[in-house]
Amino acid sequence: MDAEQTDGAPARIAAAIGEPARARMLYCLMDNRARTSTELAVVAEVSPSTASVHLNRLKAEGLVKLQVQGKHRYYSLEGPAVARVLEGLSVLAGGPRHKFVPHTPDRLRAARTCYDHIAGTLGVSLHDRLVAMRWLSGAYDLTPAGIKAFEALGIDVAETRMLHRRFAFGCLDWSERRSHLGGALGAALLDLALRKKWVTQELDSRALNVTSLGRRELRARFGLDG
């Protein structure tokens, strides 16, 4: 019985994600913005009543969470672990890697959010530069030089470590098929980039736009061009 229950949980979660309307809802929430059931019904191309049924299923499987504010009910992903699963499924759905040719729209491929960290070409490039500059070790921890550099950027490394999530890891990017920086450190880097106006986020989109200031700062601080 225990084995059946253990095997059954992943099957239920996979089935919940696998329904097309529910999948569209989940991927819509990958930009880490909360949305109402009415908005998600439009995204899923279903009626509001059907959307409520789908959202109840996703909530029951721990894939989305509900926040009530006054008369409004907002849904968002349960957390970064769900986002990692969705990103991984996108990679898997790309098929065999005989010769990878990306089909992601240019603006999303260039820079976008993956839940709460930077993805796309920009995210992968930042990841690679952090490793090349020896700020980030192969075990995904900051080196002494990395700690000093991130503190200089205005990121409280000690506080970031205390968050109840993985500090840093390589998140496989679905458009680049290489890793970008995930975890609390990746989230702190995106938050910094938004606060300092290095990037701006499009409304109702995962796309990030690098500003003129951002291009200068990314070149000066990380040696990134473009």
C-alpha cells in the first residue's frame, strides 16, 4: 500500500500538469505574477466555471496556491520547485538533441524570467561569467571573491543564505539547453537588476528588456556585451 501511494503521487501530479488547459495556466504563472481565475480562464481558453475546476485540481496537487484579497482570489505557483519542474518539462518536450535549433521568440530567448530568476541568453551568459570569474564554484556556492563581489553589488549574502530554499543551483534553460542561475542567489540577482533598472519586465510577459544603463553595468561588472 505504501509503495502504491508513493508511486501514485507523482502520477497524479503528472496528470494534473498534463491536461492542456491546466498546463497553459501553469506556464502563464511562470512569470511569478498572481492572476485571478478569470484571467487564467482566458489563458486556458475555457469557461470560468471550468477554470475553477482546473484550479482546484492544481491546488489539491500542491502546484498552485491561493491568496484572497478582499473580493479577489489570486492564484500563483506554489513555489520555485514547481517552476523547476515546468522548466524541465519544457526542455524534455524539445525532443532529441541531435542538433538543437531554438524556436523560442527572440524577445523571450534574449532575456526572460524563470519564476524569480533570470533566464534566456542573458541568464546563461551571467551564469557562465560567474563561473569564469570564479565567483561561483562548481558546487554552486560563492567563493570568497564571489561573496565580496555580491556584497559590493548590494546583495546581503548572509541574509540570502537564511532563506528557506536552495541557495544556488544550475537551472536548465529551455531555450538555451544550458544552465542559468537558480535558487535564492538567482532571485536576489534578478531583484537587484530590476531595482537598479538594469532590466525592465514587460507587463503580462516573462520577457525582460535590458536598458541602456543595464548594458553598461553588465559590461562593466560582468564583462557581458550586447
